[in-house]
Amino acid sequence: MGFLKKDSDFESGEHFSIVSAECYFQGTLSVQGSLRVDGRLEGAVDNARHVIVGDGGRIAGDVTAQVVVCGGEIEGNICADMLEVLAKSRIKGDIRAKKMIVEEGARIEGHCAIGGEEEISETDSLPKK
């Protein structure tokens, strides 16, 4: 995935925030750069460039970002330009994304709205359950 590698495609000077495996955070995070979650985060993530949820990571809240890579669990709605759902991950919530990749073994419970040329925004309504 290359999140913290020198040869990654992130712009130099970009801000990274990390919720490590030993951390628990409760509240809304407004992230201008990128966020990696290996611990537990209860609350929304807004305005992030990249959100990466590691194998043991868990987000209980809505996520709005340009790119979301889920390797752990997200329980909440996701709004992204690109969503990648890795093999052992679990998402419970509605998804609105321009593009999505789902690996075999991933589990998604919710409505998905994928594609479209218009810009995806959190104000766009998702199908009601």
C-alpha cells in the first residue's frame, strides 16, 4: 500500500495523523491531510485526503475523504472518490464513491452508489434503508 514509504505518491509536506493500535479516540476529526487508523476511533472523519484503516483498526462513524482504504472495520457511511475494501475488512454502512475495488473475502452491509461523473459530496443523499 505504501502509506509511509518514501516512494509513495503523497505530496511532500503533507500532514499525516495516526491513531495507533494502542489508541482510542472519541470525537470528530477534521483532517486536511491523511489519516491512518490502527486503533479505535469513534466519531466522524471529515475532509481527509486519504484514510487508511489497518487490519486491527476500527472506525465507528461516517468517513468523508478523497481516498479510503479499509483493511479493518468501518461502521458508518463512506463518501469518497475512491474506496478500496481489502480481503479481511468489514464495512457496515452506506457507500457513495466514484470508484470502488473490493477484494474477495471482504464484507459490506449497506447500500452502494458507485460511479457517476458528478462530484461526490456528503450532501448527496444515499438510499434510505
